[in-house]
Amino acid sequence: MSAVVAAAVLAPAVLFPSTASAADAPQPAGVSGPDTASGSAPDTAPDTAKDTKGAKDTAPGASDGAGDQEKRDRAEIERILADKDTGPGVREAAEKALKGTAKDLRHFLEVELAKQRGDDNRVKVAQIMSSGGRAVREAANKAMDGDDAAILKFLTEGWPAAQAEDQDRAEIERILADKDTGPGVREAAEKALKGTAKDLRHFLEVELAKQRGDDNRVKVAQIMSSGGRAVREAANKAMDGDDAAILKFLTEGWPAAQAEDDRVAILVILANKETGRQVVEGAQKALNGTPADLRRFLEVELPKLRASDNRVKVSQLAENGGPAVRKAANTALEGSDADISAFLADGLAKARAEDEAAAAASGTGTPAQGTGQQGQGTQQGQGVQPAGYTETTTGTGTGLNGSGTGTGTGIAAFGSGSLAATGTEGIGWEAGGAAAALAAGAALVAVSRRRSAED
């Protein structure tokens, strides 16, 4: 026990004789000095602790950097999905990546995106090729034979250029389909369609206006040669001007002048005493309408109304004319409107001549020449005949147009005269009756005077 106490008392002096001398004393290699713990340790331990704490502080920072990258990747993928032009393949892969880890997001952006975009672009080019014009189809087909870069170049450069070419071609084809396109424009357009995209554009930008100007001038010359007075005057004035004056005549001057000439033409029709009732009514209605109504009447309605009036006239002749007239009229009524017109133009005169020849040969007087009344009886004596009035006689006596004997049906009628004011063709049954009454009255006056003379 005493030895232990003595050792404890002596130990500090032996082990730590002097701090300065221990620090200055040399130390064997590989051996830590005894004062490392007492001298250096107090100074370095806190720094080490600080460094350790700093290391612990940096660890969350590294974790925050990885989180920021993931956020950026996710935002980029969401932007891709928001793009309406994103294809179905890219869209499907992007949605799948968003459901995965940060590694899945990065893999999509670095690997999947390019591959899926290439596939989607190729599908898009195939769709464009199936519905595009000739130039688009040719350019798309060529791109499909290349790689993804060729496909992308077609979509960004080749497709718009090919579309422009196809649009030019479609516009030229539309011009050719227009029935009003003149021969000069038509020839130049057909030539352009056989050329390149540059030829198409040159035609539309340069040739079209020039050829249209020439064609319009030719058209005005044709209009001037066949139009009415107002049209000729306006066309002649336009021909003295430039292409703008020619175009203005065709779009404004011609319709106005044509309406003026149409009105004059309809008034001439109304002034014709041979104009039928239906034509008169249609003409008066057109005169109260627009310029378009005037043109429609002359081009569309007039032929139909004339044909209808002609058929009515021939029906009256078939009912009341002489034998040859009735036969020819009935034959015409069984035919077309052209047959009706031919009968009125030529057949009626021939049939009347036949009836007159037959009447002269039989001595029955002049046959009826138009529409009128028919009755039974015997006519005697001579009277005054109104203009255009004819009658055949029956029994024994002298007819109004000649003398002779015979038995049959008397036909009294006015000829084919018309009332110029109304355009009515033929005076009709009432006028025929009035004429007959006038003749009878004249005969009675003559008899009365003869009796007074005898008395």
C-alpha cells in the first residue's frame, strides 16, 4: 500500500516533468506524442466537431440538389404534355414517366423522348401523305425513305413548301373550271400546270392578270357586236380605255346597258299586234320588276309563253278553220312546239290556199280564214263586209264574199288580226258575233230603203 501511494505521488513528476520540454523533445516515428491529447486535442477536437457538423449540414444540401433536378424534369415533362402537337407515343411515355421515380423522369428525357418523337413524326408524315396534294405526297414519300432527321426536315421545311405548290395548283385548276375563263388565261394555265412550282407561282403573279386583260377586251368586242344600242355605246367607250375600264364595263356598265336594251325589246314585243295574251301578261310583269326579271323574261319565259300562245291559236284554227286548215292544225297539235311554230309560219298559209282553191272549184265562196262563229242557215242578198271578215254560204243565194249555191254549215269569222293595245291574237267569238250583227243590220237598212222607194 505504501509503495502504491509512493508511485502515485511520484508519477506526475516522472510523466510530466515540463510541458515545454516535452513538446520540444523529439518523438519516435509512428508514435503519437503524449501531449497530443493534452495539448493539440483541446484545440483540434472542437474544430473536428465543427467539421463533422458541417459535413452533416452539407448532406441535406446534396439531397436538396437532387430534388431540384427532379422538379425541373417533372416540369419539363408536364410542359411537353401541355403541347397540343405532342404525339401519342411521346404522350404515353411521358405520362408513364411522371408516375415513376426521378430516374424514370431522367430516362424519359434523355432516351425515350427522342425515340418516341421520331416514331410520332413518321406517323404524322404518313397521315399527311395520305391526304395531301401531289407535291405534298411526293415530298412526304421521299422523306419516309430517310431517317428521323429527314422526317423532321420535311415537317419543318418540305411540307410548307409542298403545300404552297399544291395550293397554287388547286387555284389554277379552279380557274380552269370556271366556265367564264377566257381562252388566253386557259392556255397559259394549262401550260403552267405542266411546269414546276416556280411556273405555277409565275402564272398566278404575272401571267394571269395580263391574259385576263386580253380576254376581257375580246369579250367586250363580242358584246359590242351583238348587243343593243345602249350596250354598243357603253362597250365602245370602254374599248377606248385601259384594262380597268374594260373590267368596269363588264362588272357594272354592261348590266346597266343590258337592262336598258332589254326594256326596249320588251316594249317592242308589246307593240306587236301578233303578240299573244300570255306573252303580254309576262312582259308587263317583267317591266315592273328588276333588270334580272327583264333578262329572265327574254331568255327563259318568253319562248315558253310564246309556245303556249301559239298552241291556243292553232287550237282555234283546228276548231274553226277550213278542212285543210283543220287537218294541218290538228297534225301540228300532235307534235312539238317546233311543229306548232312551223305550222303558223308556213303550214297555215298553204292550208288556207288549199281551202280557197277547193271553195272556188266547188262554187261555195271563200272558206273561213280564222276563228269565229259557226251556225246553220241560208244567207241571201249582199251586205257590207267588215275588214278581215269572211263567210261561207249555205243554201241558195249570194254570200258576202261571193255567189254560189251549196248546202252545208256557214262559218263567219274575222281573220287573224290582233288588238295592238292588248296584244290579243284574233278578235274572238264576241267580235265575230258583232260583225255578223253589223252585216245583218246593213241588209235590213237596204231592204227598208228599197221599200220606201217603191212606195
